[in-house]
Amino acid sequence: MNKNIIAIVFGLIVLSSVVIAVEMTKPQVCQDYFNIVDVNHDGRVNTLDMSVVKTNLGRRDCNSENNWCNEADVNFDGWISFQDMDIVRGWLYKKC
């Protein structure tokens, strides 16, 4: 019986430390994604970022050499599609 209680307490301690570690990294993960979808790097995700993606829509030559088509390829799949537009649209006017 005592071994079961110790195991449960230990499990809760381990679980809570994992949750704390995840919570501590959320802001950084959010900021990393925000920096990707803030295509023009003005500190906001807005229609100007959507315009950059729209201007490059259909390009299939995106890679690190051309800075992922002026950073419009936000999912880094090599081409600008409506998926990139949807990703930026999902971040419109949001902050971390």
C-alpha cells in the first residue's frame, strides 16, 4: 500500500514538472511562430504580411537562397500556396 502511494506521489511530481517545463516554453514557441508569420518584420501580423504572401502566391522556387521567397513561404515547403495564406490569416492581429 505504501509503495503505491509513493509511486503515485512520484508520478504527480514528475508530471507537474513536465507541465511546468511546457508552460515555460510556450511564450518562446509563440514568439518563434510569430516571427515567421510577421513576414515584413514590423512587429505585427496584419494585412501587409498577407500582401507579401499574396504577391508571391504560386511561386515554386522558394528555398534558403532566396530567403524562402521573401519570407512568404511560412511553412517552408518550397512554394507559396493558399496554405501559407491560411497560416498568416490565422495569426492576423494576434500577439504572444
